[in-house]
Amino acid sequence: MDFGFVFFGDVHVYPDVRLAEKRGFTHAWLYDSQMLTSDVYAALALCAANTKKIFLGPGVTNPASRIAPLTACAIASINALAPGRVILGIGTGNTARRTLGMPAARLSVLREHIEVCRGLLAGKTTAYQEGDRRRMIRFLNPKSGAINLQKKIPIYVAASGAKSLELAGEIADGVILFGAVSPSLIEFSLNHVRTGAERAGRDPRKIYTLAMTTFHLTKPGEKLETPRVRKAVGPFVTSSSNLFAFACLNPEDLPADLRDDIMAFKYAYRVSDEPIETRHLKMYSDYLQGFKKEHEPLVSEKMIRATTLTGTRDEVIDAIHSMKKAGINQVAIQPVTDPRGTIETFAKEIMRRVQ
């Protein structure tokens, strides 16, 4: 089992990434959300220059923030600084787009973006289109040292709904799941990845599976529906469950044991009596950082256990073993509060005891 850590893409975060590397984390993922933090590639460059072995990548970028040639150039530039330990994580842009008040990108746009990036990163002359103009493009100075195309850059697709999961199965080197901790959510997700892979004639066993979640250790006998626990994991429970609800066009696709609980999150982010031009500014204030009182009835013990690694040390270790058995290759921890403390606690209490 690999263990990753998820950071806000802050240009000052590289000491924390270096600490994660020192404590044995294999991967560091940085958010790409321009309204919430620094430019992700500036932050990744500093992380690359200040680490030696940890894998680095945006977790995740999207096709609407940058044109595909720029995405390919940016990630290839990071690969020049950290050869062979760079991964391109990409999705439709849930957070990055919603914080602008804009919709996430369509899957067709995501597919095209990935196809262009993959061609360019392979050193190929690739078709690129803007509007009615279609041109053939390639990197013109690939041996300059400014970018690295020699070391392969895998592309992982973030997905929550059936169609995006199947797209990941069709074209991705890996799939990034948010909040898929319970056996039923993992089964739901990987079944759709398998469907997409088989449709494309691919072996689904060769697709790397990553589950991003959050983590909180409880005291023996401590209940989960408490202000302390909800503050620690509630923002992630709300965000990941909201993603599942919005991504599923047919609620019947969702696991029966969690269907109603997940769909209750569909309109978790809502502001009444606010103009459409500004409502997103309130809807996503303190997003993934602070717990909102109105989410308290939704963040139940059932959903905390389904989407996060919350509980005693033994309970968390058991959950990780179950995730591994279900087909998850990497667990990546996204802290809501105290990143450094979470790195230290997870490394000491969990990673050392998971074989």
C-alpha cells in the first residue's frame, strides 16, 4: 500500500511536503484551485527542488483552467526538476470551477485535453483545435532541458460518477477517488472503472487506484457525532459526498446502503436570496477548511465512516486493510486542520503498523 498526502497548493508548503517525504509518504498531491490558494505549478516547482524521492502532482488540475499545451508544458517542466516522479492528476474541475461560479468541464472536453497532453508528453506531433482552427503541434525544443519528456508522466483521472469513472477506465493510467472508503463505495467506483477499461480493451488490473480521504484518531469510546470530530473531518465528508451526489445522474447507480445518505448532500452548498453573480462567493467560503453548522445533520457517524478514516487506531488500520483488499493501491490523506500534526500522527500511529 502506498500512502500519499494532499496539500493546498501553497507556494510555502514545500517544508511540509519535505516532512511527509521524511516520514515515509510516497506521494504528495497539491490542489489546483486558483481562487483558494497559490498557483499549483509554482508550488510544485518548489516542492520538486526541495525533495528527493516523493512523487508529486496536481491533485487535481482541470481542462478549463489552462489550455492543453500549457498543462503539458507545466507538468513537463516539473518533470525536469523531479525526473520520473511526476504525475498529472486531472478532473473536470469541481472546486476550481465552482469557486468561480462556473460549471465543471464536460467529459468530452476532459478527454480531448488528456489526448493532447498525452501526445505532447510522448514527444509526438499532435492535433490541437481551438474553435474551427485545427493545427498540428509538438514541443519544438524537447532536448533543451527546460522540459523532460524522457521520463514518462502518468495521467490519473479524478472521478466520482459512473461516466467519469468509466472514462478513467478507458484512458487513464490511474483513477483518483474522493471519499471512497466504505466497501460499497469502492465496489461501485471500481466496477465502473472496470467497465470502461474492458470497453477499451484494457486490463483494469493495470489501472492504479488512489483514494483521497481524511483522517482523525478518536479516543476509546469517543462518539463520532461530536463537534470535535465533525470539525476535523466534516468539511471533507460534505465535499466528497456532495461530489458523489452531483456526479450521479441516476441515484439508483449509487450503493443501496448509502444512496439516501449521499443524495442528502446534493444541495449541501446553497445560499438563499443571493444574486447569481455573487452567490458562489458565500457558498464556497472556507471550503474544505471550516465546518458549517448547517451541515451538522448530514455528517452522521455512518457517513463519517463511509468516506473517511476516522476512529481508533485499530479501526483505521482495519479500514485500510479492507481498502487494500478491495483493490485500492494508495490512500492519500487530506487534512482539514493541522497538516504537520496529521503527517506525524498518521506516520507514527498508522503507517508503521500497516503491512
